[in-house]
Amino acid sequence: MDIIVCIKQVPGTTNVEVDPLTGVLIRDGVESKLNPYDLFALELAMQLNAADGGQTSVISMGPPQAGAVVREAIFMGAVGGKVVSDRRFAGADVLATSYTLSQGLRKMADFDLLICGKQTTDGDTGQVGAEIAEFLGLPHIGNVLAVEEIKNREIVVKVNLDSSIVRQKLPLPCLICTDGDINTPRLPSYRRKKEFNEASLVFISLEDFDDKDESHYGLSGSPTQVERIFPPEKNQEKQMFHGSGTELAANVYALLHEQKFVD
Amino acid sequence: MAYFKINQELIDPEKAALLKDICPFSAISSENGRLEISAACKMCKLCIKKGPQGVIELVEDEEITLNKDEWRGIAVFTEHNKGEIHNVTLELIGKARELALVTGHPVYALMLGSDIKEAAAKLLHYGADKVFVYDYPELADFKIDLYTNAFSDFINKVKPSSIMVGATNLGRTLAPRVAARQRTGLTADCTRLEMKENSDLVQIRPAFGGNIMAQIVTPKHRPQFCTVRYKVFSTPAPLEHFNGELVLLELLPEQLQSVYEILSIEEKPREVDISEAEIIVAAGRGLKSKDDVALIEELAKLLGGVSACTRPLVENGWFDPKRQIGLSGRTVKPKLIITVGISGSVQFVAGMRNSDCIIAINEAENAPIFDVAHYGICGDLNEIIPQLLEMIRGEQEHGL
Ligand SMILES: Cc1cc2nc3c(=O)[nH]c(=O)nc-3n(C[C@H](O)[C@H](O)[C@H](O)COP(=O)(O)OP(=O)(O)OC[C@H]3O[C@@H](n4cnc5c(N)ncnc54)[C@H](O)[C@@H]3O)c2cc1C
Ligand SMILES: Cc1cc2nc3c(=O)[nH]c(=O)nc-3n(C[C@H](O)[C@H](O)[C@H](O)COP(=O)(O)OP(=O)(O)OC[C@H]3O[C@@H](n4cnc5c(N)ncnc54)[C@H](O)[C@@H]3O)c2cc1C
Ligand code: SF4
């Protein structure tokens, strides 16, 4: 079973703040990392390979630096990966990102299964997987807890719906998005790091795609526009109480009584 | 199309460094004096607004013409389990009615399933002007291909201007599939929605783990699509008088052919669901020992509510993970929440900021929880809670 996992490079920390006056994001530390949710997707792929054979490659759209996360995936066990990178992809929203990735995926070797993570820690929409599947015309399924069986070009998965756990069967090739922490991702292997071959990491751009119409990518291909970003607002009408423990307990009691939470 | 124009001749190393600093997504780099914007760019436009004047410009040279008047109505996707309607649907219909006041658009609900006409009629009580129903045995269970077909069919026939979907696991799986088929935008997990008179929907959502808010519009595409989490908006009261109607829509046989086969459905056991609770007492790391948990539980019980907690108390095993409030836990919107020894991290607050009444007990005057609390009680929980319990039990004078 040949698998491709979609992975994204995200900021190393979500501890960003917006300066309320200038609207500029203040970040402590600028380093990037592999989206933690994608580690579960990668681990699932490696386990499926171990059980059923085949190999896993990865694809990532982002700036050239995203090569770092592809390398990390290769150290974990992927055989190779592509970074989809082009200035003209700048400003992509979910629709444009998914379309770009679907174009990139069409340029990769045939696969049986695509795996995406649940969501990212920056954009945090959890929508990219489903949209890639739509663009590729593949069935997809989200919140996958486990792959139970692969037989006769069909896959049986266990899905976490809101009030139930549903087991369902769908034909390959298809796309699945993993649920939260469904496994314990392996660490990058030192041996694979030493054996790393630069040729396993390939960069592709718009010129390599079937659809070279720039207006389908980046900002132009994005229906949503981020108008502004701002810090979460604070509550202005708070009332503060100070005093001894007894006084404060009486204050809380009075509040509860006033609002009829206690008689 | 729109693109960035970089006026390279205006760039000096100082300006390049400034721009690199401004860009929150590390999308700007410079090499040999040439500035480049990479695919990491998120179009926040800060480089244009905050950067040196004129260096980076946004050029829009082609207007896509969209006749917004062709798209009318605010539609809500109905989430249900065999006709039992999920409350998030009612919350969204309530919000849709509010938004519709601005544009005078009708409010629609869309319901897919088998044998659901009776259930669908209930939505009329909440103020839907029309409830569109696809009632087929094939739609009894959630099959993504069939649901996408029906949802798209509805959009093509009815042409709603805005669509809201509850951000449940089902909604999050279905909405992006439909949005991609319609080649339109989808804004995830909105916490605030506003309507402009020209029917543009202003969508506000948290990102970066709740650390920042983003305001997002879909000005050149219809329908405008968003998902909203459960408990973000309030449930409207049912109306006494209503005059909406049920409309049955039909699918072609080929639209009802699925490649998915459901093998089994196992209902999850119903447990205490803190997101349903009206009264919550939430404990944080200010609790010094596991024995203190009993005090929190007693307070919750006396108030007729449930106990909940922050993530560290799940990690140390004092509480069940289902009791965790926050970004990686549950979102709650109770009538009353008392937080005890909780600092108020953005991740925690993201899960409870919409509560009707927030009373925060914390000994640190500058604890961020006081920024969201309606009532801040600045003191030691070990002194306050035992005495409060005595007062409620009637064992101590409460000075009233
Ligand atoms: C503050 C903010 C808010 C935003 N809100 C929205 C919004 O509501 N709607 C919208 O359309 N856009 C939004 N965007 C833009 C959006 O973040 C980006 O378009 C991004 O490409 C969408 O992916 P995500 O991070 O949400 O990924 P998710 O959909 O959360 O990712 C799910 C999975 O898809 C795969 N994946 C995602 N991105 C990539 C990639 N680049 N390469 C390879 N695999 C990938 C991974 O497997 C990942 O686990 C927002 C951007 C910002 C900065
Ligand atoms: C990606 C991510 C997701 C996360 N998701 C969640 C989530 O869903 N939910 C969540 O809760 N956290 C989450 N966290 C963790 C979060 O960042 C905080 O670490 C956590 O919320 C802090 O919990 P706390 O308020 O109980 O503890 P602390 O921050 O340690 O606060 C304890 C507070 O108790 C006060 N205190 C101490 N002693 C007393 C006393 N005697 N009387 C009165 N007050 C006292 C202190 O002043 C302090 O403010 C997440 C973190 C990350 C990185
Ligand atoms: S628009 Fe925002 S993300 Fe894009 S280059 Fe400018 S500052 Fe960076």
C-alpha cells in the first residue's frame, strides 16, 4: 500500500500576542516545527506499511524552509517527499491551499491512500483534507481513530462521530484525516538521518503543475480574505472584591443569592 | 487577480529588516537587496499597513463581477440524530434571524435524513422561514458523498447568500467538502458574526490556539460559508406565532449512489456532559491537594451544577478528561461558572468566555482570568471555599 501524508510546517509556538496599538503580532521565538497533529498521520502510515507493505511519501506546501519538515518525515521513515513552493502561492486560504496540494499530488506517483492530520496549530481550520479529496474526486473520511482492515481494494475505518463510533468501508484510493492523538508517533531515527539522501527531497512549483493559471492559486485563488487580526477582547465591566476570607466568602454568597443560585 | 507588487528600488537594508520583522508569518526574505514574499504569506497585509510606505503594494487588476442580489437567504444546516435535533442548529437559527434583520433576507434550514418531516417541522417554531428537506432512506446515516450531493443540490436550487454549519465532527467533515465543490470560502469555528447591508458576512474566529482573533470576509464569492461551535450563540426561545413552510426537494437516483458502506454504529455512552451544564464550578492548579477536589465537588453539588477543571488537573489524574474546559477540552456556556484557583490561560478561556456569569476566585490580583470575569474575588481559596460552603449549608452567618 503506497501512502502519501500531507504535512505542514507551523510556527514553533502558538504563544503569539497582538500589540493592541499597532496590530502587529508579537511572537517569542520564530523557529518552526512540523504540525504536531501530522505526526499521528505519519505514524499511522508507517504502521500500515509495516503491516501491509508499501511505502510512504510526504507532501508539504509552504516556503522553501518547509523542506525541514519533509526531512523530518523522512528521518521518521518516509521514503521521500515534495515541497510545493512558489511565490505565487502566497496568501492562499483553505480552498487555494487544497487546490495547490491537489495539483501537486497529481504529479506524484500513484498512491492508494492519502492521510491528513486533524488540524494545524496555526490556521487551525481542519478543512484542508476534505477539500483536497473533493478536488481529486476521491472519497474521504474525517476523525479516523483506527484503520481496521485493508482488503480487496477497500479500507475499513473506525470513525469518531459526535455521539457514536461508526465503522465504515470505503474504496481505495481515498483520503482519511486522523482524529487527535490516536497513536504514539515514533521519533526521527538517527540512522535514517545519517543515510539521508538529498535526492529524496524534491521542490516543485507552479511550472510543474497541469493547471498553470496563476489566478487559481495564492491570493487570487482564495475566496476568503483576512481583513484584520486583533487580540481577544477583555471584559470591561468587571467588579473586583478584596478583603478577608470571611468577607469574600460572604461576597460570593451575596452574588449567588442575588442571582438566585442559592436561596 | 490580485498580487503583491514589491517596489524593489525603494528598498534599503533597514527597510528590508523592518519588513522582515513586521511579517508575523516569516514570509518576507531578502537576498542581494531583493525582497521576496514566499508561500508562507497569509495575506494579513500587515506589511502594507505597518511597513514603510509604498514598498509593498497590493494590486488588484481584475474585478470578478458577482451579482450579490442573486443570492438571498441565510441557511442553517440541521444536525440531528434520527430526527433528534442538535441544539447547535437552534443556536444558529437564532443567530441567522438576528443577522437577517440587517438585510431582510429569509432564514432557511436544510435537513437531510430519512423519515424526518415531523422533526423538520419543529424548526419552524424557531423562526425558519423555510425548511428544505431531503427525505430519503439512503440519507438515514451520514454518508459523505450523498450528503455532499444533497447539500450542493440545495445550494444550486436555492442560492442562499450565507450558510452556517455547526462545527461538530460531522459538520467539520461535510462543510469543507461542500465548500470545495462550490469553489467558495469556508471560515472555521467563528465566534462572532456580523452582517453588512450588502449581505457580506463578517466572520470572526480565533486562531493560533486562541491567542489572536481574525476577521474574515468572503466578498467576491457566494455562498459565504462558515462553521460555528456548539454553545457559542444562545438558544432562541420558540415562537408562539410562526408562519414558515416545509419545502421538499428531490434528488436524482444517481445522486443517491454511495461508495460508503456503514458496517456498524455504536452509540457512545451518555456521560455527564459539561458542555450541557448550566452551572459549573471549575478547579485549577491553585488547589493544593487531591482532597480539595472534594470541596469543589461539594460546592458544585450544592449549587445543582457539575465540577470541571483546567488541563493540568486532568494531567495529574485528579479529574476525568471529559471534565476539561478549553481549547483541547470542551466549550461551555453555562449560566454560572465559578473558577477556583485558575489563572485564565488563553486556552482555558477559549472554552468558557461566553458564559453568562463568571465569578473568578484567585489570589493573584493580576491573574488574566480577571480580564474575562464579571466578578473577581481576589483572595485565598482555602479560606473562601470552606466558609462559602458553610454559608450555603446554613451553618454560618453570611452577613446578609
Ligand atoms: C489567523 C488566521 C485565520 C485563518 N482562517 C481561515 C479560515 O477560516 N478559512 C480559510 O479558508 N483560511 C483561513 N486562513 C488561512 C489558512 O490558515 C491557510 O489557508 C491554511 O493553508 C489552511 O490550512 P490550515 O492551517 O487551517 O490547515 P488544516 O485544515 O487545519 O490542516 C489539516 C491537515 O491538512 C494538511 N495540510 C494543511 N496545510 C497543509 C500544507 N500547507 N501542506 C501540506 N499539508 C497541509 C495537514 O495534514 C493538516 O493536518 C487563516 C489564516 C490565519 C493566519
Ligand atoms: C496547545 C495547548 C492546548 C491547551 N489546552 C488547554 C485546555 O483545553 N484547557 C486548559 O485548561 N488548559 C489548556 N492548556 C494549558 C494552559 O496553557 C494552562 O497551562 C492551563 O490552563 C493552566 O491551568 P491553571 O489555571 O489551572 O493553572 P495555573 O496557570 O498554574 O494557575 C493557577 C492559579 O491559581 C492561583 N492560586 C494559587 N494558589 C491559590 C490559592 N490558594 N487561592 C487562590 N488562587 C490561588 C494562582 O494565582 C494561579 O493564577 C493548553 C496548552 C496548550 C499549549
Ligand atoms: S501580507 Fe502578512 S503574511 Fe503576507 S508578507 Fe505581508 S506581513 Fe507577511
